[in-house]
Amino acid sequence: SQDDAVEGILGDQVVAGDVVVIRYEGPKGGPGMQEMLYPTSYLKSKGLGKTCALFTDGRFSGGSSGLVIGHASPEAAEGGTIGLV
């Protein structure tokens, strides 16, 4: 979940070269397709904005930067492959 990812980022469990996968945040899984503002902001604040990737079935605003892949479809709640990671 987004909360688990934030906890890991802030707890220094995420390091350069990691890929953070946040699943079950799509339209059905969220529900409501949460925006990934906090994880991207915290990655940047930890100096990981250019060295970590973020992959999710949630959504990003137009202000996101770095390697971010969002709105993976089909989402995890629909049996999408992101749910297997």
C-alpha cells in the first residue's frame, strides 16, 4: 500500500537502485485511484528521486518527476500482473 511504501522510504529501507512497487491503489483497489504524491515527495526528500523507480496502479499528478510508472493496467484488484510482484 501507499502507507507501507511511505513507511519504508522514511524508515530508510529504500536505497538507491530499488524499485518501489505500490499495488492495489487503482480505481477499484484504492478505491478511487489515489495520487502518489507522498511517495514521490519522500523519495525526493531522501535524495532518491533520480536513483529509484516507482511503479504503481495508482496515479500521478502532472508534477511528478523521476522514473515513475503509474496507472498500470489491469490493476492489481482486477488480477493485473502488478499484483504478482
